[in-house]
Amino acid sequence: MTSPKRHPSAFSDVKSSDTYYETIQIAVKHGYINGMGNNRMDPEGTLTREQAATILGRLHKYAPTASASKLDVFTDKSKISSYATSYVAEAVSQGYINGYTDGTFKPQGNLRRGEIAKILYFYLGSSLGESGSTLTPPSTTTRRTSPSRRPARCLTRPSRAISTSQRACSPATST
């Protein structure tokens, strides 16, 4: 995740015949995934907590504005990679990702399935409709980010990926 935007065919571990080739091309083109450095994408690798925060920030295309002081509550804040610090602070500020009860963030810890479910739920604005076909207004009983800071609403159905033609999403409206 360290190198600037690059064409996925430049990754030594991504072949045009790989099932994820096109998806990686899209992710790199739009700048939310950059690879792991050393000419590698590591498409079969795991995702760390700090990498997830960074990808969400890049995908949403926001400039992180949260102060790094948001990370002062974590005893292991010094272990957060420099490229990820502002994105992690923003994700924590937005409530997309939290630390652990022992006071750590575990930036290089791999995401567990429950954690990614929570991150995606809050990132999508906790507004996926029950029918699964539309986005609904936020619930007043569900924890939300402030209206001006809500993530963009990009999906029309939870099962549909963001299309290649969607360069940016329209901001969520305040309700």
C-alpha cells in the first residue's frame, strides 16, 4: 500500500487470467488500493486494521480531518504506520472502527469477520434497507456519524458491487 497509483499488470503477483484482475484494475485506477510495494499486490493476503481504514478513506475520497490526538487513547498508537495514521484517526472519529477493551488498536492485526461486518455497516451509513434493494433513511436508534460527515451512498443493492463507471459517489443527504 505504499507505492503511488500503478497499472495492475505491473504487479508480479497479478495475472490477467486471475479472477480478481479486473477488480484490482478498478481499485488501482480509482486510487483506493495501491499494492504492497516491491512490485506486489498480494491479492491472496490478509487485510490489517490500518489497511482497512486507509482503503475506506481512499475509497470515500475524503481528506482526513480528524486530529491524530484521536489515537491517544490507544496504548499502541506508535505502531500505526505513518501512511495510515490520518486514515485511522478519521475512521475512529467516524466510528467505523474502534479499539479493543485492553486499550489497544492493533493496527497490524488482521480483521475478523465480525469486525469487517461492523466496519462496512457503519461505513455504508447503517442504512441498507431490509428489502436489500434500496438505501433507507438512517434509524434514530442507530449510532450515526454527523450528517455532514456521513459516507457517500454508492450502492443500490448490497449484492451489487460499485460499477466501473462510478468514479465518485454523491454525498449522503441529511435526514
